Amino acid sequence: MRSITSQQQAYIAGFLDGDGSIYVQAKKNSTYRYGYQIAPYVVLFQSTKSESNFAKICNLIGLGHLRRRKDGISEYIIGRINQLKEFLELVEPFVILKRKQVALMLQILDQKEKIENKEDFEALLKLIDAFREFNYSKKRLKRTLTP
């Protein structure tokens, strides 16, 4: 990430608080070791009508990619683990409304890297389920892990 001022960090944190989303999913996928893919994301949203200004913010962050949806919304998506950590650590001192989500996502990302066995993975799934308490999420379906 480019070197940015603390004022810019605070602005980005405010943008995340107002027009952003932090979430993680455990997607069923038999090609993964325990039958689930862990997919964490940070997404910033803005009307495509304001995309030129939004692109300036995205370029300042410099970690994800910009995508136009068919419904007139542009999304800036950060999904790579190292980029998520970098972004969340950047905004952590300044974020207000999503402070708990930032802290829990950083914990999830750290634990994800330390998975050694099925018990570790089940503990990670519990953290992911705890994350749902902060967002408008569907209830978790019962998961069956592969050995």
C-alpha cells in the first residue's frame, strides 16, 4: 500500500464504516481439506455515477480491485489475506462502527494461517459464526467436515 497520512487513514476508515462491508464465509467445497473454503472480504460500495471519485479512493488504498455491478453500484473488493490484513491494520485505529468486525476478522485471518488439524478448523468455524452476530446474516447451516 502506498504511504498515506493518518488523515487519509481516518477518511478510509469512515468510508468503511459508512459504505463498506466486512464479511467471511465458509463455502462448501469438496476440493478443500475439510470440505470448506474460507472466503474473507472487505468491500467498499459507491454508486457508479460517482465512480471517478470512488476510483481515487480505491487508487489511494491500492490493494483490491474495482468492479461494476449491473445494478449501478461499484464495488472495491479486497479478498487476498495479506491485503486484508494490511487494510484492516490501516483502518483499525480509526474505525468506529465496525471496530468489532475489524478485530474479529484479524483474529480469523490469524487463526486461518495456523490450522493444523480438524479441531483447529472447527474453532475457526466458531469464530466465523461469531462474526455473523455483527452482520445481517442467515443462520449457519450445520456443517459436516471431511476428515
